[in-house]
Amino acid sequence: MSRIAYVNGQYVPHRQAVVHIEDRGYQFADGVYEVCAISHGRLIDETLHLRRLARSLGELRIPPPMTEPALQCVLRETVRRNRVDHGHLYLQITRGVAPRDHAFPAGDAPPSLVVTVARQNRERLAKLAGTGVAVVTLPDQRWGRCDIKSIALLPNVLAKQTAREQGAYEAWLVDAQGYVTEGASTNAWIVDQQGRLRTRPLGSDILNGVTRQVLIGVLEAQDVALLEEAFTVAEVHTASEAFISSSTAILLPVIQIDGKKIGTGQPGPLTQRLRAAYRKYSAPIG
Ligand code: PDD
């Protein structure tokens, strides 16, 4: 079956899905996106993704392309037409098509909306969850509004590529004070030397991950205390466990940082427990 994409009001075969060359997403990265997991054909944590999307759009003053219920219909219909049981949905909204000018276009250029879905290789993810992954640390070279899920991802792209070239799965980005902000496309967590689960508090330097939000609910239900406090690279070296979270990776144990073992060098027990508990709290909506 061929893949179907939604592009500005139409469902089209994936290979024919195109946008205008003067789309501001293409020229200025003037847009936002969401990535939402699909499980058993349903969107996971759809409400939380739509809430974050509305916030990103509002921060950038991009008008929503349609009402939220209409957008939900488009998202679900794109999943349905592709008959994807397990995978993820990508949606992107840009400020639309206009003659090139840095300032916002005058008048009311309609925003562009593109939605695609892709199957996920669940065996690969399960394997990584079993073995754990390596990360490398790199300077955080991103802008000051990482709380907005902007499509301007060049520093993230370069960091991820460096990680891959060094045989690692993810890059952990480090701020000017030596504290880890987050991964190139994931949030970062450790169990520190004192046995405390730690992650950086929300702010303009990290994304408010949906997986992070849901996991905080899981922690409460599991009676696990969380310390929202930034940690240094040195603290990762002495941590007993570490993991990353995202809608595509869920939770993946981190067993190595910059070539050095974390803890025993095996996926940690709390990480494994939380990964197992996560699904119960992560609900398809509607
Ligand atoms: N990335 N931090 C960054 C910089 C991210 O890009 C992401 C998600 C996360 C985790 O957010 P969530 O739990 O809502 O997926 C944190 C997506 C998956 C991506 O860019 O493909």
C-alpha cells in the first residue's frame, strides 16, 4: 500500500506530496512541528501534543490552520488512510507561502499544514531498550527559545550527526555552565550518586517533552521522587543510571557517556521499571 500525506487540504500519495518553494518553512524555518506516537492505530497523548502545538504557534504568532477538532480529524484520518498500527505521526505548520521577506507577510497568508505518518521498527526499539545506548556530550549551540518546538533544527541535526559518527545514539547538549540541557531530540535523566532521579527543570532551554510530562505522572503513581534540578557532565559520570525520553524512543537506557560506563554499564533497574510502567499511563484519546 502506498503512503498517503496530508498537504494543505488534500490527501495525496506521499511521492507526490509537495509544498511551494516560497513556503516560509522552506526559506526561514518559520514553523513548528509535533511528533506523536501511534500505537494500535491510535495517537498517543494526542491532547498533550495539541496543547504544546497551540503554545508553540502562539509564541511565534502563527495562526492555527484550522480548529483543534478539525485538526484532530485530519490527524486521525491520515493515520487511518495509511493503516499504520505502530509508528509515529509528523505534523508541521508554517507561516505559509509569501514573497521572501524576513518580516511576517502582510495580509493573511494562510499557514501551511503537512501531516505524514511512518511505521516504526519496534524490534529495533525493543533491542535498544534491552542493550541500552551510548551518548556523547557536545556544547549546546541552540537559540534561547528551545521550549518552542520549532522546525529550525540545524544545531540538533549537527549534534545528532556527530553522535552517530562517534558511534553513539544521542548527543547530550551542555550549556555554558557545564550543565546538561537535553538530548538533540530527547529529554535527559539520571539517577545520581545519592540515588535521586533527576532531570532539568522546565525553562526556555529545553522542550517540555510530552513523554517527560507523562512520566512525571508515572513517577507519582509509582511513588518515585523526582528532583527537577540540572546536572553536570561530572555528575553523569558518577550516576548509577541514566536514560532518555521522547515520543519515538519512549524511555531508552543510557549506559555510556563519552566512552565511559554509567553505573554497571547495563540498563538500570529504575529505568527498566519506569519503561514498563509508562505505557499504562500513556493513553490514546477519543
Ligand atoms: N523530538 N527534546 C527535544 C529537543 C526534542 O526534539 C524532543 C522530541 C524531546 C522529547 O519530546 P517528546 O517527549 O514530546 O517527544 C525533547 C521528536 C521526537 C523529534 O524531533 O523527532
